[in-house]
Amino acid sequence: MATATAPKEKSATLYRMVMEDHLCPFGLKTKALLEREGYRIDDHWLTTRAETDAFQAREGVETTPQVYIDGERIGGYDETRAYFGVARPDKAETSYRPVIAIFAVAFLMALAVAWAATGTILTIRLPEWFIAIAMCLLGIQKLQDVESFSTMFLNYDLLARRWVRYGYLYPYGETLAGILMIAGVLTVVAAPIALFIGTVGAVSVFKAVYIDKRELKCACVGGSSNVPLGFVSLTENIMMIVMAIWMPLRMWVM
């Protein structure tokens, strides 16, 4: 009776920098990737700058970490990902992920606020808090680098093109309106701000995308984003308009 042959153990050799003042993050990522792929790792630490320089000179490479599988040099982290068919996200590729993350977190935060404030999530204020929190989170993204945001904003905003300073003021206005709407105070200040910037923004986006048919990046999550200008930015502005109308109306009706 033939006996089954045990599968050959997969092994890899890894050289990475592990120094007192520097632990290479890509080395850690590469090690974790190899472990996920089921490899036993012969882990070589380069503990000094001299060791690292000597290794690079000997192997004819300019960077570490370096991975070897079956005696063949695979390369660094990116090359190892490619070896296993794991594509690295293209930084230049457009993506809705930042906006999805912001709106998802805003909704969860709104649920948390509703529960803490009222003891239930079934409250009329839940959609108000969701929109207001989303405005604050989007404002924070812009406030991280107002200069970069204002530059991208100038690509399509009609008012900013006539008055450049508006691009610098916009993030502060959006964030302030969101904060006041979460608290439910100074609606006479928050509502006009939200209505103004929301209306100008909606008209600007609609013109750029649906009339002029331009393909631009949206500045809604900051000046370094790869979110396409279009539905998402238009939704952001429409939400501000709705809140600006609803908040005073609710106070008057209720």
C-alpha cells in the first residue's frame, strides 16, 4: 500500500532592518504576509546601519526588506505582494472608500449620540445628527490641509473662482455649522451658513459634472483625495441644504 507523501514545507528567507532606533514597518508587513501565505520564515535581522549597507552591497539592492524563496530573490514588500498576486492599491486610482468610511462612521456616531441623549435610536434627531456629524467629519478632512483643499476646490467652485478666499473659509463654515447643528443651538447662524455653502456647492458641482461634463477630483474629503467629483459631492451639498431648511422648520413646528 502506497503511503502519502507529506507536502513540502514552504520556506522563505527574509532580511529586514531591526535596529534599536528603527524597526522597519515594511519588514513587519512582509513577514506578516509570508506567514499568512503559510511560509516558514528564516528571519535575518539587520541590526546596524553597517550590516544593512553591507547586505545591500553584497546583494546589489538599494532597499530592504528583501525576500528569497527557493533560492530566488523576490524583492521587497511590493514585489512580494505581486509574487502572491496581491495587488497594491494605486494611489492615483479614483476611489469612493474615503467617503464611504466617513458616512459609515457618521451614521454609527449618530446612533451612539441618539442612544446616549435619548435612550433610543428611534428619534427624529437621528438623521439630523447623522448629517451634522458627517459635515464635521468632512470639514476635518478639509481642515487638515486648507491650502491643498482650496487649490482643488478652485477647479470647480463658482464662487471660489471669483473670490479665492472663499475656498479658505469653506471648511470652517461647514465644520461650524455641523457643530451647532449637533448641539441644536444658534440655528439662526448654522442654517444660513449651511444653506449658502450647500447651494453654491450644489450648483457648482452640477454645472461642472452634468453640464460641462468635466472629469475632476472632488475636494469633499480634502485636497489630496482621489474621490471623483459627482454624485457624492452633490449629495454632501444637498444634505446641507436639507438641514438648513429642516432645522428652523422643526423649531417652528415643534
